[in-house]
Amino acid sequence: MCAPIVINIKIKLTDMKKYISLLAVLFIALLIFGSCKKCSQCTAKDKVTHNQVNSSDEFCGSKKAVSEKESGYKSAWGTIYDVQCSTK
């Protein structure tokens, strides 16, 4: 009668170890990928003199959000100036 109880306990402990391992991996993945935040700053330089004429404030966010913001500055300033964005 004790044998089935021991087997059930071993199965439950094994299952718990799997769940704990899975949760640990998910937690680490969230820390690594969830907190990935990029920052960027765009500058506009005169095409002839190469003097800086405008600069954005630093903006941070997800890779997609930063890319969209950079595209916005490039389309707004790009017809008149050379625009470069530096990602940090």
C-alpha cells in the first residue's frame, strides 16, 4: 500500500521540477527579451556645409518603436538635410 503513494509522490516531484524549470526559463527569457530597450538620437546636417542644423532628443523604446521614430525624422528632415540616427 505504501508503494503506490511513493510512486505518486515521485511523479509529482518530477512534474514539479519540470514546471519549475520551465518557469525559470520563461522568467529569464522575459528578463532578457522583455527589457530590451533601444535608444536613439537623430541629427540633421546641412548637405553642403555638413554643419549640424538640428538634433532630436534621445528617444527610447522597443526596436520597432525606435525604428518608426527614426523613419519619421528621416522623412521630415531628409529632403533638405542629411539625417543620421545613432542607436545606443
